[in-house]
Amino acid sequence: MSAPNTNVKSQEKKHKFPLWGMVWSVALALVLLVGLVLWMTASGNEPGDNQPIDGSAATQPQE
């Protein structure tokens, strides 16, 4: 059931700041996500690190 007297323009004015807050929070989340992806890409393992995925063989000393 909808409201009987809905004035979209006045509701838009009343909700301007919360809507902008939501827009800015989504924008900040996207910037942080891009930063995380770039940081993970830049700090990844280089070929020849000799580290197996499970870490069992290369970390134990040879006898």
C-alpha cells in the first residue's frame, strides 16, 4: 500500500544528504577495492621464489 500524498520533489530534498552519503561510501569502497587489488598485484610472488603452494618441501632443510 502506497502513501496517499507523495511529493517526490520534497522527499528528494529531504533525503539529499543521506543519498550523497551513500554515493560517497560506495565510491570510497571502490577506491579501497582498487587499491587492494593493485597492492596485491604489486606484492605478489616473483617466479623463482622456490616456495611450493603447501610450503612443505622447500622450507625443510636437506639432510
